[in-house]
Amino acid sequence: MRAEISIRGAGPVGCVLALALHRAGRSVALVAHEGGSGASPFRPIALSHASRLILERVGAWRALAPTPIETIHVSQQGGFGRTRLCAADAGVPALGYVIEYGNLLASLLDQVRARGIAIESAAGASLLEVHAEGSSGESRQKSYRQEAVVALVTTRPAAAGTAWERFTPEGPLALLPLGGRYGVVWGMRPRRARQLCAAPAEEFVAALQDAFGGRAGALVALGERSRVPLALRVRASRVGERCAFVGNAAQTLHPVAGQGLNLGLRDAWDLAQVLHDAQDPGDARTLRRFAALRRVDAATTVRVTDFLAGAFVGADALARPMRGFALTALDICPPARRFFARRMIYGASALP
Ligand SMILES: Cc1cc2nc3c(=O)[nH]c(=O)nc-3n(C[C@H](O)[C@H](O)[C@H](O)COP(=O)(O)OP(=O)(O)OC[C@H]3O[C@@H](n4cnc5c(N)ncnc54)[C@H](O)[C@@H]3O)c2cc1C
């Protein structure tokens, strides 16, 4: 018998949706892209506490071995002002958890196979087709004219517990603790990204140390490097006739605040809740309910991320002090810190 729900795209969002629907007793199949199982370049992913709750609920958390983030330190290069967010500000055990994209995906696929969920190479007829195949060309698009340089670096002392976000004139720079090292995501103009990725390791390390300063220690070694173009892509509607869109297939964000996958997992969770008892999962009314449920969370996360991607770039004389005042105000105001931290963790959704 064919599955009643087919999910096109066995990325992290598609896998989590399949696991959630399977737990709810729905018959589901994943449609994997030919060649999609190849190794992906190194990419550190910061999962929020809300994503941890979702992964726990679908039974996929225990198999992961992520690095917890206890503190997030935000600063700007060449200007005053900084903010420190702690897990206690948000009332959670950790502000987030860092894991490598390829490891997360391999573990989720293991869980999918262990539950006997079908993985097919082509979609058959189903009552509902969910698109989870990542970025789509059919979306409204805005290019940031930036690329992210992604790398793995070793520091002395070793990375432990603190994630660093630094706004540089070139673009936002994040150092995420990952198994004693740091995953680097650094936004910058494409030409500069090409130059830095082709440069000798010592030159790359010197540029990174110069942009970051000494807060995270001395950078002593460089692992793999790659670059990814950055754009905002948002679908006009996340539902259609007997189809729905989740994760990057619905919206692809700038990685500045580490929100893309976290938002995608909330898409998957909410869709699974809506479909839980639905008689016909592809029914237009059911799909409209899903679209309505996701509207506010998705729209505000897209807006906040787009604002951060633009607001913290540039070295002009007026922008720098304004950023400094914003960072200082957040730092000295515990209720504002708490609001900001919880917003980044839970989005505008009803979780937990
Ligand atoms: C540098 C960088 C850093 C990031 N850091 C973070 C972070 O810290 N925190 C965070 O939350 N997010 C982060 N993100 C965003 C995050 O990676 C994405 O939001 C997330 O991967 C989206 O998951 P997805 O399953 O929707 O799509 P994808 O991860 O793109 O997976 C889609 C899958 O579908 C497959 N596919 C494609 N086409 C088809 C087809 N026609 N048929 C079948 N299958 C198909 C693909 O092969 C792929 O396996 C970052 C992104 C970048 C670029």
C-alpha cells in the first residue's frame, strides 16, 4: 500500500517530520534525492532548546552528542558595546547545542531506518505531498551579496561552553563551540570570501584572529574551509493543492542568528500536530490551519534575521555607536535579555 503522506527531501526537517508523523501513527514515506546522500561540506549548526524538545519528542535526541552553549557573547569589531546572554537569563539548561550538519543528518536517517519508515527514490500518489527539499527557485528572493565562509578552527585554550558572535565591517562572524574546537561562520563580500578560502592556512588564521581579537584565545590550527552564497528566499504560500512546504523549502534565511533549521523544525512539529487526527491529511481546510499556525512565527523570524543581517554590517560613523548602544542596553537590562533569549529559543510558537 502506498503511504498516505510523502515527504520529498530527506534533510533534517524531512526526517524529523517523518519521525513525528510515524509516532502519530500516520503512514509516511520519504522521497530522497538521487545522490543526496553524498557527504556535505562541514557546517556547524546551533540548535535551540526548543529544537532539543522537538528532537526529544520524536525520540531522536539521545543518539546525538552535541556541544552545549552556556553563554553567548555578542560584540562588534572596532566599537564599544557588548552583550552576554546566559542560560539562566532564559531559564533553560543551555542556550543551545552545536552539532555538525552531516552528523545530525546521519543520526536522523539512522532513526528513520530503525523505525522502518520507507525511503523511496520517486514519489508515488499520496493524499499529501510535503516539500522539504531545501531552497527552492520559486520563492521571493533577496540576495545579501554576501557569502558565508565556513571553517573549523582549533584555539588555545580549547573551546568550551561559549558561543561568540561578532559584528565586523565585512559581515557577522560566529564562533560556535564544537567538541573542543570552534565552527566558524563568517559572512562577507563574495570576492573576499573567494580570496580567503584560497589563501594559505596561516593567512586565513591571521585574518580571522584580526577580525575576532583575542577573546576566544589564540587560533592555532585550521581544519576544512568552504563558502556558501547567502540569500533570503520566502515562498508566497506554504500550502497548495494537496501539498505543503516546510523548512528551507518554505523559507531560507541568512545564518546570522542560527535560526533556519530551528524554524524548520518548528514547521515540521506544527505540521505533525495538525495532521495528527486529520481524516484526510491533504484536505484544504487542514492545510489552511497549518499555514495559519505557522504565519506569525515564520514572519517574525524572517524579519528579525533579515534585520540583523543588514543592521550589523557596515562601518559608518553613525551605525557603529548605535550598535554599541543597542548591545549595551541589552546587556544592562535583564528583562530585555530574557525576552531576546527566549524569542531566539522558542520563536513566536507555542512551544514548549
Ligand atoms: C553556513 C550556514 C550555517 C547555518 N547555521 C545554522 C544554525 O546554526 N542554526 C540553524 O538553525 N540553521 C542554520 N543554518 C540553516 C540550516 O542549515 C537550514 O535551515 C537547514 O539545513 C534546512 O533543513 P531542510 O531539511 O529544510 O533543508 P536541507 O538541509 O537543504 O535538506 C534538503 C534535502 O532535500 C534533498 N533534495 C533536494 N532536492 C530534492 C528533490 N527534488 N527530491 C528529493 N530530495 C531533494 C537535498 O539533497 C537535501 O538532502 C545554516 C545555514 C548555513 C548555510
